[in-house]
Amino acid sequence: MSDTPPDRLDVNPKSKFYDAALLERGIGIRFNNEEKTNVEEYCISEGWIRVPVGKSLDRRGNAMTFKLKGEVVAYFQDIA
């Protein structure tokens, strides 16, 4: 495996950006120089993350998310 995380990753198994092997390895996200632990999805090139909004769910049972834009830095936790 490479030492650079993918440009986009999602924790939802139904998404085409889901990768179980990478999630098991552990991905850390730094957003606007602040460590985030509740990120559902991120995209480095577009500069955004999705975080859950409280405990609310949509009609399909997925967590409601809010898109935040800013500087996104992803790294593998087993290297850092």
C-alpha cells in the first residue's frame, strides 16, 4: 500500500468511494489545522469534509451530514 491516502474517501459502504482496507488502516483528518474525528466523507482536491449533524437521520436511516469547506489534510494514523 502507498503512504498517501486517496483524494476522496467515504465511510458509507454503499458509496463508490468506500474502501474497507483503508478505513481499517486508519485515516486521520486535519481540517483547517484542527483534528477532526467525526468525518463521514472527505475530498482533498475540492477542499471539503462531511460531518454528521447531531443524531438526526434521513429517511433511509443514514446520518444527516453537513458539508464544510476549507483546507483538508488526510494522513494514515499508523504512520503518524
